[in-house]
Amino acid sequence: MDKQVYELRGRQSNLSRLVHFDKEAYIHMLFYRALIILSVVAGAVFFASYFFNLSTAVFRAFFMIIWVLFIPQVFESAKGMSVIATRGFVFGHLNKSYRSTAEKYLKPRAAPLFKAFPYAVLAAWLAGLVLLVLTWFI
């Protein structure tokens, strides 16, 4: 007698299931899957640019596309670091008893800093893209 398990959230390959309950996860996974496909194409372009001397414009275009597609990954990683550092206090949906316990380990004044951390990382990432564009094209 085998145990039957039913996944209530639907098939894992169906990304559209995330739109209804977690838009942030949907964007993260959509860009992640685009990066997987683009990485194969980018590898071929980088290989061709090395051996066949493709224009640097093609290389730069692929580099910027990959940079933009990494935005949700960078944001989610920084957000995850904030959640881990605060034991779920920031960005978490905690019950009252766990929240009071978490406050013992985290100074409440530090919570806004941890909440702002992912956005500061995102701003630095975007500033890097702007600096890259300015360096390459101006």
C-alpha cells in the first residue's frame, strides 16, 4: 500500500499558479527560468565573440540583459539574508508569541535597517547598471 501525496498548489512546472498568491515569487521564478535559457544562448555568444571576433555591442547587450534579469535574484537573496539575520522578524508573518520571543534577540530599532537592506542592495545593483551603461556608451 503506497502513500498517495497530492500537491494542493498545483504542478510545479506551472508558473502561473504563483500569480494568485505570491507575485514576488512569480517574478523571481519567471526571471530565473529566463536566465536558464539565456545562459545557454549567452554562452554561445561569448564563445563566438572569443573565436570569431563578434562586435562588442553584441557582448555588451547580452551582458546588460543578464544584469537586468538578475535583479529579482539579487533582491530575493538580500531579503533572505534579512530574514535569516532577524530569525523571521522582518518580512515574516509571525504569530504574537513568536514575535515577542524574536524581539528578545533583535533590537526593535534595528528592524527598519534590516527591512531596508534589500532595497539598498537593489539600489546599488541598479546604480552599477547605470554606471556600466555610462562607461560603455558615453
